[in-house]
Amino acid sequence: MTVTGVGRTVLVTGANRGTGRAVAEELHAAGWRVWNLGRTPAEMPWIENVHCDLRHPADVAPAVRQVTELAGGLDAVVANGVERALGELATLPLEDWRAAVDINLTSVIALVQAALPALRARGGRIVLMGSHAGTRFFEGGAAYCATKAALKAVAEVLLLEERRNGVCTTLVSPGAIANLPDDTSPLKMATASVAKAVLWVLQAPGDTVVGEVELRPARLPDQAPVTGLDRLQAV
């Protein structure tokens, strides 16, 4: 049996822009009731917003409980909120490192822990938004790469631990995404394309768990980028 979104509730972190917004729009169009958890509200009339600064993981659990109570339950979470702290390791400010760890990793753990009781009750699903940066490292990416690599491990552990409780976890691992409004590069994936993969994972047949989805841009540059984040365009 294929899971449908009609009448089901999903919580997305960072749904106010970029990939998170595209995921929220795709799920809404498929009939999901979408809640946004983040510092900035998503300005769409059909979405429900609960304020939570992911830089402070201790604030996540109360916010998730608020969503669960107001929504009457929870069928899925999409951990999308991200901090792209970039900089050479020799000079990377420790506060940037801490922000990356808190937002990209610790807040995800807090989100999952708070959501699991509701997800277990409904046989729910978890999507963790990873990145090629977690397996394909680049100059200036110590904080971003390290936290995304750790997230890959978290996704696999969750898959092993929670399947027995009826909760399925998927790591969605994209390459280069055109996240900024003015980015029209043909060498990157559209946010809407990544969102379709998230929808597919959440609505996969009920007897199936998708462990990981890896997405790459369909086109390669004529000459491979040499350094930094641009490396992810040439995978």
C-alpha cells in the first residue's frame, strides 16, 4: 500500500526559504498539513508556523510538543534547517563551528527525540536532509562537511533502532542545489526537484523504507571546479 499525504501532518524545519520552502510547497500540494519550525516564519497562507531558533537546541523539544498538541499528532518530520558555516580550518571562528554543530546536528537530535513518541504512534517517517558534503569533502568546508558526515551516521542508527517501532528514516543526500532566488545555474538542481524526492520518500509504499537517496545535477561542467564548495557541482 502506498502512503498518501491527504490529511497527514508533517513538520519541516527551515521551510521559509530555499529547499525547505520547496519541500513545504510540494507536500502541501500533495495534501499534507505542513508546519514550519524555525526562526523566520514561512509566509504562505496554508502553513502553520512555530517559532524556534535552531541555534538553541534546548528550545526544540518544547516547540515540537507545541506542534504535536496543536496539530493533534505527527506523521512525519523533515529536518532541513542548516547552517553553512564555511571557512578554512586554520581561521574558522569557534562560534561558527558551534553554530554548525548546534543547527546541523544537535538540533536534529533534539527534533527527533521530541517527535518520536508521536511518530511511533502513527508509524511515521523521518527525512534528514544530508549533503554530498558529508562524503565529498572540500576546502573551507570543515564545519559543514563534518556535521553532514555525522548526520549520515545518525540517519543509519535511527533506521536500525526505530524500524522495530514502526518509524522509518531516510537520508536525502543532494549535490549542488540552486538555493538562492537568483541562482539559475544549469549545473545545479532546482529546489523543486529535490522536494519531489522528499515527497516520494514520504509516500513510498508502506512495506518499504528508503534508507538513502542520493541526488546529483544532471549536467557536468566542461571543466571540473578545482576548489571549495564548487567541487560539489562536478560529482
